[in-house]
Amino acid sequence: MKNRHKVLIVDDEAHIRRLIQSALTRADYATVEAGTAKETMERLREERPDVVLLDLGLPDRDGLELVPLIKKDTDATLIIVSARDATDEKVAALDLGADDYLTKPFDTDEMLARLRVALRHRMARGGGVAAVTAGDVSIDLMERRITKAGHEVHLTPKEYAVVAQLAQHPGRVITHAQIMAQVWPASSERHVEYLRVLVRTLRQKLEDDPQRPQIIANELGVGYRLRVSVD
């Protein structure tokens, strides 16, 4: 099963949200929704989406004001989806940090194409790798898919978050605190034992011999490292 990119759909019109949600679901994206600026900021903290599709005409705040806030607080790809078609509006949104601007009405196929391009650019800007391998395990960060010996491996969202964070920095030790902040962002209590249990489960799924791990290496008292080669 593929671990899907999560998209936050922000629009005050429910029928527009339904249209976008339907197209994204067919394309195998996970979705969450918000109809106001307040809800948007709450969803960002709670859901940590990979992409935000932002309408500018929100009832409680101009969407342009949210652009720098979203870019400051998250690393999500931000695409404006708005009926405002004036050039100065587009320039303002892009100058504030938006990754792309799509004018309503739009074709859903174009929206999906823009989304794919923006995600590729995001990975390239971050200097991240698109895929890594370790033995017979392949981790495709762009497609959010993990295979072992050619067969897809089902991971829970938290398990995938651990693997993805390690794979984004192949060979580098990632501390317990860094991993836990990513996997349990909203938790006030982060116990390293929770992480150890999660890693044990991952090793059962990914390692040939979980008792002698060759993929997820333990750096005693510090964190974990993924032993991989970059594709």
C-alpha cells in the first residue's frame, strides 16, 4: 500500500472542496479540508499536510495574509487556487512564497499536473533524494512507496514518517528527539520507548534478520541511521 501525499484543501465553498477532493482521491492523494483561515491554521498544526491548495477569498481573513504564515510554519508546497486573475494578485502571492497559482475555473487534470510538478520542485530545492535502496528494500520518497524484494510493504503513517525522515538523510544519524518531533508533533509527551517499539516493528517488516539489523542502524543513546545507497 502506498503512503499517500496529504493535501489540505482550503476553500469557503463546499462544492469546490468536494470537486477538488474527488479529483485528488481518484489520483490517490489523502485529503483534509478547511473553510476558513482559522480552520486552515488548525489543520496545518494537526495534520501536517504535504500540500496546501489555498483559495484567497476566505470569510475571516484574506488568503494572501496566510501565505507567509503557511510558508513560515511549514514546509508544505503551497498552490493558490483562486478566482482572482489579476496579474498583480498573482505576483503578490508568488512573491510572498506561493509555489504556483491556478486560476478558477480550472481543469482538474491541469491541477493534478501542477501539483506533481510542484512536489518535484520541492524535493529538488531541498536537495533531497527521490529514492534510496538498502539491500532488497527500495524507498521511493516521491511516490511514498516502499518495496522489499519487489513487493510493496504496508507501513502505518507513523512507521512511514520514521523511514522517510531517515531516508531523506541517507547515512546520517537522526537523533531520537528529531524523529519524535516529526512523528508525534502534537504530543506534549514524547517517550523514546514509543520510538523503540516503532523501530522494532519496522525491522520486522524490512530486515531479513530483525535481530541483526542491516538497514536501520542503532546509534546507542543517540538515534538511528539508514544504511542506504542513493539511486
